[in-house]
Amino acid sequence: MNQRTLRLALALASGVLASGPVARGQSADAIIDKLVDKGILTVDEANQLREDADRDFTKAYSVKSGLPDWLTSLRFNGDFRGRYEGFFADHPGFADRARWRYRLRAGFTAVMHDDFEVGFRLGSGDIDNASGITRGTDPISNNQSFQNNAGKKGIFLDTVYARWSPINTGNWQGVFTLGKMENPLVYSDLTFDNDYTPEGLAEQFTYTLNAEHSLKFNAVQFVLDELGGSGEDPYLIGAQVRWDAVWNTKWSSSVGAAFHSILNEQQLTSSAVPDINMGNTRNVTVARDSTGRATGFTLGAPVEDFQTIVLDAGITYTLESVPLYTGPFPIRVFGEYLHNYGADDANQGYQAGISFGKAGKRRTWEVTYRYKLLEGDVWWEELTDSDSGGYYEGPFSAGSVPSTLRAAGTGYGSGTNIRGHWVRLGYSPYDSLALNITWISLDLVDEYLPGTPSDIHRLQIDAIWKF
């Protein structure tokens, strides 16, 4: 191809590039393909022209936008959820109630050359309903209630992180993350609330055996608190191995094993870290008057250590189609088991369930049921699902306080020490919108007053927009 023809082809492609990224992707390639079809360009010349055009576009876009030339992309994303929530119980001391809430999360991600990524996300948070928090906001919820005569609400740093992906061969991928991040572990709400964004370090490795089988290894080192004047800061360390397999067009499976350990858990007192959930056996500090009579008390650190294994497995059968559902239809059966080797009692948890379909894409739906049980000391209460709880009624008065307690007083409490049913119906009329109805019916494993109703029924109706 002579230089005149090459300049003409480049001018045609560059003219399309000037019209924007969408036109560039659709029209520039079409023009180059047409020149190949007519014999004006060879395939090698066409590939070279695409590379030159992409390089010129990237350079021009950097100049126009003012972004540095080492930045390859800048993405904005997030979601908004509106929720109606109702609480119902059989205990006469519990007042049935309802509330309206929202959750907003929005952030930027900058992708750079040399396999680097830096991002942050802002999120809503409710200070008014977090009485156990002395600083910051709820670590396991971005929900904000409609209240206080439409008073102005807060926005907080939900994530802020740097990520490096230096390993990307044919079989191996490796990613390292530093900061406040989306949870890199594969988990359920038995171990971590979905809104929890831990702080620390994470390492993730994937080995792809072939197109059907892959092995994953995740390791984390999370900071739970920083103590001035002490060398015994509490940390969470964890390791996880997973095997994901696709056996044929119908069957697939996933198996995982994890170990989570909390170091220096004696520092996790109610006065040191946010005290949101309940369920762990905690030491009690009693205040007394001059006669020795108890006048009040506060909960201290958990009594038990946390050295918890988590085993999970799931198998999926996919139908080609079902009525009123777009695309292949998955049916999944799953289960999970927890055991805390750091506690002698109340140290187990499990769940089992089945799901039909998977919402998220246009005209898809899902129905999921699971039965879950978490004994009180199987895992640290402040990390588990904040929507799962029961009604506590303490068998004590100001003059008689036990040496250990699972809750600070009478009332609703989420966390561990729960069991019961969880059901969700979901439908996505559009790619950007999901509608969910969730019914949670739980009671306490270890009741304070045997025979006293401890069940709580919770209804959630959500509308979620992704952007």
C-alpha cells in the first residue's frame, strides 16, 4: 500500500475517532474492514492501522480531558436502593413497626498502565440510629432511615483502595489490594454482612486448570482497631481455597474451605469498637454503689476466642429455558458449615438452601429459600448480617447481674445466636433495575427466659438501581 492510500485510510478512521468513543468502536473498525474487503489494505496493514488509530485516540482523549497519559480509563459506577421494612413479633413487649430507608453508593475507579488500579466509593450511613458507635458510622450498614423532618444526611468513605495485578499469565492470575476494600473473600452473611468493607491487605490468586476448572486462593489481613499505647491491636487474618468447576452445559459446582482467626480479641470491647450486633458471650463490668448494690453494667470483650473454619458447597443445574425468564435458567442447591475451635460451647453454625433462577439481567427472576443457624460464639457478632436477629429479654435486674451476657438489655438484637428461615423473591424488569421482596423469620438459639417468645419477623421490599 502506498503512503497516499495509507494517509487516506488513516484520515477516514481518524475522522470517525473524533466523533466519540462509541462511534470509534463501531465505525472505525467497519471502515478498515471495508478497505480490507476491497483489497486496499492487507490484514497486517489493517491491524497496524487499528493500533495507530487507538494510540492516536488515547493521546487525543488524554489531552482533551486533562488526564495523565498513564491513565487508561476512568469509570464511574454505583447503586441506589430504596427500602420499606416492617418488624413483627409475638412478644407483648415488642411494638410492631415500619420504616423507610435508602442506601446510596457511588465511586470512581482509575485504571492505569503497569497493572495498577486506584478507586474510592462514597456511601450513605445512619448516625442517628447507631447508639453503640462513638466515632464514624455503622461498619455493617449503609442504610439511612427517613426521619428527623428530612434533616440533611451524611456521606462517608465506603471504600478507598489501591490494587496491583502483576500476575496475568495463561494459567495464573494474581491480585494484591491495600486499603478499605470490597470484601475479597467469597462469603455468605453467616460470616460477613454484605455492606462490610474491611480495611487492610488482601492477596488473591487464581490457577486455571482448563476452560472448565479453576482453583482460587484468597488471603486477608484486616485491621479491626488501632490502640494507642498498646502493642496488642486486634486483627483478623483469613485464608480461603475454592474449586469452581463446569462439568457440562447442564451441571456446575463450587466447593470452598476457609479459616478465619481474630487476634487479640480481648481488645474488642464495646467502648473500643462499634457495638452494633449481639449474641457473643461477653464479660460484664458491674458498677456498684457504696452498699455494694449493682447500679448498672457494661459489656466487655467476648469471652471466647475466634478460630473459625467455614466449609461451603453448591451445585447448579441449568435448564435451557423456562416461562417468563430470559436465557438459561439455573437451579442451585447449596450449604455451609461453621465451627469455632476457640470455643467449647455454642460454637457451630450452618445453612442450607435452594434457589431457582437468578435476577440481575432484563426479564430474569429468582426465588431463594434457606434455613440458617448461628450459635452465639461461632463467630464475632459484629461482622455477621445486621438484618438477622431475635428478641432478647434479660433475666436480671439492676441488683442482680450475671458475670457474662449475650446482650446489654431487653429488645431486638441482630448478630449471632439466631436460627430460622430466609426467603427472597426477585425480579429484574430491566438491566439497571432489580425488585426484591425478602421475608426473614428468626428466633434466638439461647433464650434468656426459656419459654418467652424471641421470634422476630422482618419484611423488606427493595427497589435497586445500578448505574
